[in-house]
Amino acid sequence: MAVRLTGGDDITPEVKAFMSRYGVRGYPTLYVMNADGHVVVSKVGRTVDAMLKALADGEKAETEFAEARKKSDPDGRKAFVALLKTRMAWDDLAAILETDVKAAPSADAYAELARTYGSAGRGADERATLEKAASLYPDAKDRTAWRIRLATMDTDPSTATSRDEHAKLSAGAASALDGLLAKLVEEKDTAGAVQVHAALGSMLLSGGKADDAEKHFDAALAVDAKGKAAPTAMMGKANCAWSRKDWAACKAQLEKIVAEFPDSDEAKSAARGIENCDKKLAAEKK
């Protein structure tokens, strides 16, 4: 059975929820799904032949999934969990992770369960899980990230479906992060405050406020220029420079990331950024 969902300016709450649950970021997005709401084939071509092939691939995938479900050994269970993630079967995955949390509670187990709830659109469950994790594991390495998520859940810009909505949600998220930053400063949680400065800078930059964003990136680096959030803050400064068309400053910041944090995710993407800066600088010389 073919089902078509339409977005755009007249998007309904139901379609918006579907897009969030299944990671739809553009149109057209074509999936082959089963009656349980699993994405059986996530990449579908637009031609008739491609669609027929996707349907055939879907039948094969369903057979393989049924076989994987039967396996109960550790490796088989791990593979089955991976399949559920690939199929975006968030509620089925959550049921398994709930059992894991009860059997062997840990900070990582709670975090994984919270992420799954979030993907499933189960905001109340995600919030309750993160709050419990933050309470149980005050020294967890991701505790500040959990608090950032808790502060911005209701104003998450990534859920926006229009430019106006994105601007409104970004403003709300920035205000929430300002509040969290004040709490962390009061708690004398320097490392946490640095992470929030970096997150707040990224939020402001996405809203087109490069000057305000750079102040937060600078604040993060002033406190801890070598810490966990430093590569993020440095990449933020590079993006601020790019937005001002200061290609030389952008390139210098990217080169600094590569030199000082060669193993970071930011360093991996910096190489292409440096190439783009070189192209812009070369164009200016012509």
C-alpha cells in the first residue's frame, strides 16, 4: 500500500511527528515500511524499477529480521539491537533497553535509553530518564550534555519545519541555555559551564548571530583552551569567521584545530574547510 505524506507550510502535527521519528529532512523521502512501523528499506530510487527492487529487498530484509529475532546469544542479541536501530524501530528498541537498565544500570545504559525515547517522540519518558540519570550519576562524563538536553527539549530548533519556527525555537533554546549557564556558574561547575558556552555559541550562530556566538566561544576557550569542549568552540570561531567572509581567520582557526586536536571529530572536517578557505582566498586574488 502506498502512502504519501505532505509537508510544507500546511504540515500537520502528525506529519511533523513522523518526520522527527523517521529522520526526514527533505523532500521527497521514500521508505519501504512494514505494518509495525519499521523502516525496512531506507534508500528507495524514484524510478519504477528502483521501487520494485526496493519492495523485493524489503521482503528479503523481513525474512532476515525474523531469523535475527530468534537468536538469544550475546552476539545475536547485539546484532538484533543494531537491526532495530537501522529500522528506526524505536519502541521495540526501548523495550529491550528498559530491560537492560533494570538488569545492569549504568550511565551509558540510561543515556542510550533516553536517546531512544527521544527518537520515538516519547518526550516525557526521555525527560524522566535523563533526570534520573543526572541524579544517579553526578560524575558522569555526559551529565552536562544531559542537562543541556533537558534545558532545550521543549525548544529544540532541529524540530522546526519553517524558517520562522526555527528562529522562534532558537531564541527559546538560547534563553534556556542562559539559565542553565547561570546555574552551573552558581554551582562552580567550570567544566560544565564551558560546555554550555560552546553549546550556546553554536545555537546563536545557527540563528545568524555570529558576534554574540563568538563571545561564548571565546569564553569557553578562556576558561579551558585544551578541554573537551575546546574543539567545538574553535570550530565555532572558524564558522563565525566564515560567516563574516574572513577566510584567512577561518583557515587559521581550522589549522589550529588540526594541530592541537588531531583526533577530534572537528579535525576530521577541518581539512575540507581549509580547502574551501583556500578557494575563497584564491578567488579574492584574481
